[in-house]
Amino acid sequence: MSHAPHSSLPVGHYAYDEVDRTFLKQRVAQFRDQVERRISGALTEEEFKPLRLMNGLYLQLHAYMLRVAIPYGVLNSGQMRTLAQIAQRYDRDYGHFTTRQNIQFNWIKLEDTPDILALLADADMHALQTSGNCIRNVTADQFAGAAADEVIDPRIHAEILRQWSTLHPEFTFLPRKFKIAISGSPQDRVAARFHDIGLMARKDENGRAVFEVYVGGGLGRTPIVGVKLRDDLPEEDLIAYLEAILRVYNEFGRRDNIYKARIKILVQALGVQEFRNRVNAEFVAMDRARYRLDEKIVAAIQARFGVPDFDPAGQAAEKLIQQRKADRAFDFWVRTNTHAHKQPGYVSVTISCKPAGGIPGDVTSAQMNLLADLADQLSFGELRITHLQNVVLGHVRQDKLYALWQTLDQNGLGTANVGFISDIVACPGLDYCALANARSIPIAQKLSERFASPELQREIGPLRLNISGCINACGHHHAGHIGILGVDKRGEEAFQITLGGAADQDTVSIGQIIGAAMSEDETVDAIARIIDTYLARRTAGEQFIDTCRRLGTAPFKDAAYAPA
Amino acid sequence: MDRRNNRRDAEGSSVITANRLLDGRIVWLAADGQWSPHIRNARVYSNVEIEDALKEQTASAQDNELVGVYGVQVSLSPTGPVPVTSRECIRAGGPSVHPDFTPEWQERPAVSPA
Ligand code: HEM
Ligand code: SF4
């Protein structure tokens, strides 16, 4: 096998070859034909719906919505420009980054969709596996290939899993959708235990990957923390073992009740030990040689990923220190919005898509184009979308940060709030979503304005605030330190507050509802009182979640429901 | 369509809505039998007579290039029918977070002539 030199490969993601491209072109042609037959009436809506969903096209509240896959959240500048072009030409000039590292366009026309998919295919992109009861887009650490604490680049195995799952005949009609997340650092940044399968990769003594395997986690109607099935799954058995899990799920998972169809319900019903026994029985009975993930295959996939050609560190670090000293606002941004890089002289930058009063995760086409330009200039043409709805430039030289921050700030992308209360995760809610009970965005806007002061946010410290417009939990409200859930009170919107959720691996927990639903404004006030209670009751060094765990929900509940 | 939206009181009144097949946009059945993007033009039915009208419109949905025909309960105001649920108000008026994206929002041609 021969490989192109690294320099010609896209940095950070898998380079398509002609086989991949031909496949995508065929899928676009197939869908074009299906759309024509739908428009002519040859296909009814009932016949067409599953076909359009397989191509990421939903019918939402106001129009069709197209969900485009961004495998493991990584894209190159050209792909970002394609997304900008779609937003500008076929939508209303913006897109929405989601908690599954994808992007959604809200105003798509059915008749334009084949052309949009063709445009995507030209950029090696598609909308497959973004809907339906298949293995969905595999998510990965947004600092993959960059983080100082990383031991294995999870994108390689994410790509292997993508190839294994795409069109796997057995797994296109699972009982329900299936979500996999993978991390290659001991610090879980992917919420591994809130996925159908969560993988934590590390290295064994010979330098080969081994995986901790979690199964049966999820949010939604029945939030459950995933349980550990394996501690030390060798790399060569990764596909075989996951195949075994999926076979057990496919065979025993419930298909009679959509609310009981996820693997988490099966794991709970059988018990972990019995579930593990069945997986092991399947695993030992399999033709393991056939599923063996050979080191050579891993190496071949890895070779299709471009790697950055880093410059020597030089005086980059010293220069950054001086610039931080000279400009306090910049210093605060560096503290919140950068992450330690393994390469001396470099950092990863998280660009906040959450300005005060803004719509979490919404980015205009102009901003997308700017981000693409910045990626070309400063980060080897590569970008990542985070599951917290922000954008990451993975590899920025430290002495380029100041200019980057200034440019971002001039374009509404310089907010220094990553990890703070205004870095809100929110689903589209009732403003767009046909399943919603309540709007998620306006309450997010009110909260981010209420807590806009940088000083106040720094005083409050790290805090995750997540909002979902209904029990499907697309905004991961149960995983937020503070969660907000939209409910329907006889046709009126109302909100419940949950407290104490967390998605970090060691301390993962599900937020608990503290009481009856309130109106939007009452909820905003209640959260302000909850924050006041924390500030008054915390001990030195305690973060919000710590105080919440130490005191339990009672004092916060009292504050939330205190008469105004 | 979601059953929630078809909840109607016996003595109330309703209008009929759908999405256009080609572009997905929301439309309302008007008094003149045309489908209008504006709820203010919508024909108001008593909840007693609406079931038959819904059956008829569902049957002709494909011919009219529509999907998801259903009835929406409204109250009457001087400016026309107003849905009783927040959800249908948002459908009628556009997303509350983009005041400019009303049903009047004019689109540019998808492919601008050179
Ligand atoms: C607007 C169109 C959307 C629709 C119709 C939709 C529908 C759903 C449904 C029905 C579920 C529950 C599935 C189940 O538990 O089996 C779900 C779960 C989920 N959705 Fe969405 N969703 C939408 C948008 C989004 C967006 C924008 C995001 C990201 C911000 C998202 C992320 C998720 C996630 C992460 C879950 C999994 C929760 C879990 O672990 O069970 N969805 N969605
Ligand atoms: S949580 Fe509910 S309202 Fe929000 S996007 Fe998901 S399905 Fe829609």
C-alpha cells in the first residue's frame, strides 16, 4: 500500500479516496431520484419519510431541516466554506452547531436538497447516519490530536468505527438509534457514560491501544449512567466486541415500544452481569479472525490523516506571557478559552459561539467563512465542532493568540466564557423543533444576558448550564450542573429546573428535578437565587457542583421557590 | 402529526394548516380555498364542522403539494385567528428569536441569475 506524503492530506481528518467519493455520488443520485418521485406523487409521504431521514432531512416546525454530519467533529476550512455557502444560498444565512458535533440548517427546501447534498459530496461531506435507527456519527474529544493529556488520538478509532458502521447491513435497522463516543485522554471530555457505548482509550505496556468500554448510558426520557463492561479491551478485539454488543442489542432490544428501545433499557432489564454474559457468549462464538483489527489496518487508517507540521516553539511562550500582562481582557480570554497542547509553543483555542444574548451554537455564514480563514492562517486549515456547541482551532501558536483574539472579538466570537454559566448548551426548542414543549433559546438568551458580566462569571466559576425544550434531552439538561427542561402546561410553556448533573467521568451524575415548573421569567429569577445561595454558602475553593453535592438540593430548592 | 396539535374543544373553532411539500413552509387554508402563508387569511371552522373539512383536505394533500394537514384551535381577535397554543403561535408567526423571519420574509431566488 502506498500513501501520499503527509503534507497533501487534510490535517486532522481522514482523506477520502475515489471509492468513498463514488459512493457518495451514487447516494446523491439515488436521493435525487427519490425526491423526484416524491414530488411527482409516485412516492407517498409515508414511503418517502424514511428515505429522507436516511439523508438527514427532517420536516420541522417551519420547514425542512437538514442535519449534516461532521464525523468526530473535525472539518477542514474548505468544508466549513461549503457549509457557509449552503447557509447563504439555501438557508437564511446561518447554521446551528449541535451537541452531537453536527450542524443543522433550519430553512431547507426539499427541491434544493439533492443539489445541497451534491455540494456536500464535492467537499467529501454528507448527511448519512444523522438520523434513523442506525449507528450515528461517532463523537470524539474536541482536543483530539492536540491535548497535552492525550495518550491516544481517538479520531483514528472513531474513523475505524465510522467505516465499520456505515451501511453495516445488520445495523441499519437497529431497535433504535445508537450513539458512540470515544476519548483518548484520561480526562473524559466526551460524556462517555452518557452514550450507548462510551470508549476510553489508553495505552498498554507495549504501546497498543486498550479500551475501557461503557455501555447503556443515555439521557432522554430515562436518563441512565453507563456501566463498565470491560476495563482492558485490546485494540485487536475492538470491532469484534462492539459487534457482539450490537448483536445482543439487535436480538434482545425491544422493538415494540419506542420509549423502551434504547440499549440502556436492555442493560437495565437484564442487569449488567447478564448483559455482559450474553455479550461474552456472542463474542467467543464469533469468527474472531474475521473481525480482528490488525495493527496494519490501524496504521493504514492513521496514514490517511494529515498531521500538522509544527514550527519550533521559539519565543512563542514568552511573547504570550508579555501580551497577557499587557492586556487583562486578553488574559482572561486565554484563561477560559485555551487548552494545553502537547506541542511546545502551541495551544488549542475554543471559540465561544455563546455571546451574551446570542443563540447558543448559531453561526452566520460570514462567521463560518471567517473561521475557515482563521483555520487556514493559524491552525493548519483544520476546525472542530464541540459537543458544547463551540468551535475549536486545535493548533495555534502561542504568539499568534493575541491577533486571533482581536479578530474574533471584532466579529462577535471573542466571548471569554468557556466553561462558565453563559456558555449555555441549548437545543433548538419550540422555535424550530416539532417535538418541543417549550422554547429553549429565549431563556438561554435571558440567562446569558443576566450573567453577562465577566467579573460575575469569574466569581461564580465553572458551571455547566444545559437547556432542553422537551424530555428528549437534546440539550443534555440532566448532565448540566443546572439543567432546564421545557414542559407543556396546557399549551403554555413552562420550565423545570434540575440540579447536580455532571458528565465528567469520575463524578458522573444525573441532575434531579427540584420542583414544580415555572414560567420563563420565574425560572430565570429562580436560577439567579440559586446562584446567590451558592455564592453565600460555598466554602473556599468549592465550585458550584461541589457545593451542590455537599449541601444537597434542599437549600437551592428553598431559594428557587422563595416568594419574590 | 403530533396528536397534541389536534386537541380541540367541542365548542371552539379552528383553522386548517399544513406544510408545503416542495419547500416545507407553513400554510393555512384560506376562505377562497387557496393555501396562504398568513394565518390572518385562514378560514375559521367550528370544531363541529372541521373534521369533514380535514378529511377532504387530507385526501387532496398530494394534489395540492402539501404534507401534514391538521387542524389548529384558535381564538378570534380583531386581526384574525390566533392559535391557542404557544407552539402554533410560533408556527404562525415564525421563530420568536428571529423577528425578521416572519411569513413575509422574502427569499432571494435560490440560484441568482448571472
Ligand atoms: C430539531 C430536530 C430534532 C429532533 C426532531 C430531535 C429528536 C430527538 C429525539 C426524539 C430524541 C430521543 C431519542 C431517544 O431517546 O431514543 C433525541 C435525542 C437526542 N438528541 Fe435530538 N432532536 C433534534 C435536534 C437535536 C439537536 C439540535 C441536538 C443537539 C443540540 C440533538 C441532540 C440529541 C442528543 C445528544 C440526544 C440523545 C439524548 C440521549 O442520550 O438519549 N438533537 N432527539
Ligand atoms: S430536546 Fe426536544 S425540543 Fe429540544 S431539540 Fe430535542 S426533541 Fe426538540
